[in-house]
Amino acid sequence: MIESLLVANRGEIACRVFRTCRELGVRTAAVYSDADAGALHVREADVAVRLPGTAPADTYLRGELVIAAARAAGAGAVHPGYGFLSESAAFARAVADAGLVWIGPPPAVIEAMASKTRAKRIMAEAGVPVLTAGDPPLIVKAAAGGGGRGMRIVRSLAELDAELASARAEAMAAFGDDEVFVEPYVEGGRHVEVQVLADAHGAVRTLGTRDCSLQRRHQKVIEEAPAPGLPEGLEAELTGAAVAAARAIGYVGAGTVEFLVARDGRPYFLEMNTRLQVEHPVTEVVYGVDLVALQIRVAEGASLAALGPAPGPGPEGHAVEARLYAEDPSAGWRPQVGVVRELSVGAGGSWGRGRGLRGGGPGPYIYGPVPGAAMSPPSSPGPQIHVSAPDPRLCAPVPSRRPCLRVDAGFAPGDTVSPYYDSLLAKVIAWAPTRAEAVRLLADALERARIHGVVTNRDLLVRSLRHEEFAGGRMDAGFYERYLGELLHARGDGAIAALAAAVADAQGRSRFGGWRNLPSQPEEKRYRSEPDGEEYVVHYRITPRGLEAEGVRLIEASSDCVVLEVGGLRVRYDVSAYEGLVHVDAPSGGFAFTPVARFAGAGVLDPEPGSLLAPMPGTVVRIAPGVEEGCTVEAGQPLLWLEAMKMEHRIAAPSSGTLVNLHALPGLQVEVGSLLAVVITEEPAS
């Protein structure tokens, strides 16, 4: 029996594994880099061991340090989570050689699937359909990893060399292996995968399908189980192929076989992930299982037969998961850094400040009306929130017949999002008897969430879930290529939210907290919406008779809550002010504003014309060939690449002209706004 376990990972997956360990009575140990010294996963573990440094290559990718940490913590097993060393056969072998239990498949199995090129050969020999390279469009992939890193779409052979170089560099940084391969890019395909579970006694089972077609930068954003709208007979074909794949390599543990389903319904093997998937919660919820508990029990030698009866006819209900990232989708998915001021997800209604658990409460994974919450839920609560680790038997019942929410979080209020790692804040999962109900619940929960301090993809997630193509189950992997522009449109109620911010500010500045002491002359305040930069100018007057603003009536106000009546509708706005930032939350979503001084810009020096500034903190990884001071560049031409949060970000020339200054050098660490280069545009001859 495993008595203690170290998780060789960080963030929400470490917290997720710790939760199951606590329920099984297994002691837990964490590892952490210097940047993660105060992270939530460190606080959640029984003990934690420092890995000196910040970069993944110096910390979480150092297998020998992780194994030394396990020994120091007295751990008897290592769970790799996902990413980092989770699919490293060498690390798995080193763990076993150290006398520790590896929570995952045997090293030889990982090795067989670690290289996607080798995996495709094995699958073809086992009769699983695979793709072979041909004419463009093509996709370049990292052979040793996933998560969208090292992936590039090539639509012209003229782009191939540059994209190969970029993919290799990103793959090396993320996985320590620069091997890449090329295969056809199937337009309009769906990403469908099968959850596999196998024991060391030869039993292999599948736990249905998941659809993961909504992706940005080849990384999944919204996932669901079961995959909707599959042609008749396709699910049986996919699960049969997944079982054949698992048996072909002697798989043991939890794994996932991923397929690309073309428009004509034909499936093709993509890869086999020899680890737990990020999206595993949707399978747990519809099948009523705890996959982490099953991983541990299988690693202890248990058989699937001993863990519970064979699965029934299929999943119950439907589950949808959305990944909440600290990123700006309107700026090329640019990762965001900063302090998370608040992170809370309510359920079924706007209950006001404090209702629903917040990150850092009894657990990082459940938010909602459960015992111990700061305030009790209303008498008619919304969807039930359940403690999401079900009975660790294979076929435990789904916890509730009522719609419910689950949140797996890696951050809590006060935690800092750093530039060194993935920017995933949390995963929000909704379960309901039908797909339509689950999608509706998830969209509503995200819209009502209170997320302060960092820019996130929350609004994009809500709009994606409500898009008619997704709602109808007709989405494919090209969803964001087609609809991103319309999904990023500005909301129409920003002016009213800015007015609520101004009124709350005025109330806060009132000496005795009453309107009688406020000046009656017209007030003007300016706010800039983040991250789109739209500026709102608010004109209003507060008198003893109330608020005077066109089309708006003030019902009540305090420094943190304003109720306004607009067009006959009464709406509550919760206002939270932080240093230099104001958040306004309403049932229709949240806004972030930066107060703008009336004479903004005074004493501030504008950057030199043509300056190219770093859009994010990161490290300059390389300069484009031929780019040097004095060279001529074209608008949009790649000049250099920054690495931030394990992804490469291309920095292009803002205009055509001459590169007169190049401050960036490979290896240089830069902050937001650092000067990288200066391009001077020559005036046309008159």
C-alpha cells in the first residue's frame, strides 16, 4: 500500500491529486520552484521541498532533483500529473530505480508512445488508422510532447523551414527534445478522444469519449463528455481502436487515445497520452469515478475487477469543462501576469459579495453553497455543488441528479501568476442531465464569476459556449479561426458599469457616507476598460434628491455596491477597488477599469517613434536570420521570438522601414514595456 506520495508537478493538477490522497489517507508532498514558494499547491501539501531556480528546465524538469525531493519527504510514490516529466520514460525508470512507485504506465510503454512518429508506426501495425504526410496544408508537431507546444500549421511550402525551426525551438524549451514531424492538417476535423483504463492483469476498459475540438494555439479550451453528435457506429469504432492501441503496447493505468475525426466521419489516430489528461474531470463526473484514485489503486497492484463491477451501458448525463486562463485573447492569446485579487465562482444566481466559496477556502477545487461557506446560500439555492471526488470505485454513482458545478483551481486570492509557467487559473466543470443544460449552467457560472486582478479569457468562454455552432454540437477544430473576431466584440453595457464605478468612488469619498455631503456640481470621471482600452467618460451629479444621469436612476449605493435602474430594469453592481484598478461585477459579467486622470499623460514621456516594446515579460530566445541593425524590414516581418509561459511568441516589425536599434539579444530577460528594437519609417520622397 502507498502511504505517502509526491506530486512532481504544480498548480491545479497537484492540488487535484492531493485532494484524492487526503480522501484515501495518503500523505502528500509537493515540490516548488522559487517562483512558486507561496503557491496554492505548496500550501495544500503536507510537506514541500524546494527546487532552486525558476525556469522549468532548472526545476520541474530536473528529474534527479524531484527524486531527491521524494526521498527527503519520505514519499513512497511519485505522481507526475500532466506536462513536465509526466511522459518521460527516463524519469519513470529513474523513479522505479530509486525504489519508488511510479503512478503511471511502465517506462517501456511511455517510451513507445513518447515519440509520436514511433507511436503512429505501432498503431498502424495494430490496425489503428493513421494519417500520412502529403501536400499542404500540413501541421508540424513536437514528437515528444503535447499541449499545443511545438505545433505550427503550414499552408505553403515556402513557410515550412521557418515553422520547423520555430517548432523545434519551442519543443526543446518545453520538453527537452527538439524532434518534430509533419503530417496533413485536416480542415474541419474534430478532436475526439477515448479514456482508457488498464490494470497489470491484462484487463482494459474504456470510459467513453470526450470532444476537445475548441482549441486555441492547438491547446484545448473547452472539453465535454460524451462527444456529441458522433455518426452511428463511430463511438464503437473509436473505443475498439483505443482498446487495440492499449493492448498493442501492454498499457497499465489511466491513459487517453486521441483521434482526429474528418468531416466524412473517418477517424485517424493522433497520439496516445500516457498520463492523466487536463480534461479528465468531465469523464469522472459522467461516470462517477475518481481517476486519480484508480491510478493509485492500479499502481498498488489492484485489478479492475476488484475495484468494481464492469461499467454499465454508458455515461449518465453530460459534462462540459472550460479552462480559465490568465491571458488576453484579443492580443494573440497573450499570457498575463500579476496578482489574483479574487477568484470565485457562484452557482445559479448572483448571491452578492461573499457567497460561494473562494479560492483558498476549504479546498481549491469546489466553490459554492456547501457547509462552511462564509455566508449561507439563499433559501432556493441554484445547482448543487458537490465535493467532486466520488467514491473511488470504478462505477460509483454520479453524486447528484441535480445540475452541479465543480471547480479545480490552482490559484487563490493573493496568489501571483508568474511568467514562467502555464497560465491556467482553474477548470470549471458543469454536469447536468442533458448537454444543453450543462452548457447553459457553465456559461452562467462563468458569467457570474468574480475574477479580479488579471485579464482572463472568461468572456470568450461564455460567448463560445453560447455560440449557435457550439450549442448545436456542430463545432470543429477550426472554430476560433472562423469566429474569433465576432466573439471578441465589446460588450454594450460598459458605460453603465463605469457609472457604477464612479458612484461607488464618490460614495467612498463622502466624509460621513451620506449624499448630503457630496458636491452638487456636475462630476466627470474617466475610465479605461481593460484589456480593450476603450475609454468611458462619465458625467453625473449626485444631489440630496439622488443621482442625476441621463436614463439612469440610483436606487442605493455604497463604496462597494451600487444598484441602478436602467430602462426600467434594476441591476446590482458590485464594485471592488484595488490600487490602480477597479472591478465591477454584474449578473451579465464583469468589467475591469483603470481610472484615467483628466490630464492624463502629464509628465509621461512617449516612447521613441517606431519603438517595439515587449508585450509581456519573458526571455528573448532567438533573433530572426538576417535581422541586424541597419537592415530593411517589412511590416509584419518576424524580428525575434519571446518565450513566456512555455510558449513562443513572435514579435514582428510594426511597419516597413530600417531597423536602427536592436536592443534584444538571445537570453535577455525583459519586462512588459522593455524596448526591444526601433524601426524608422522613411518618409516617401515628395
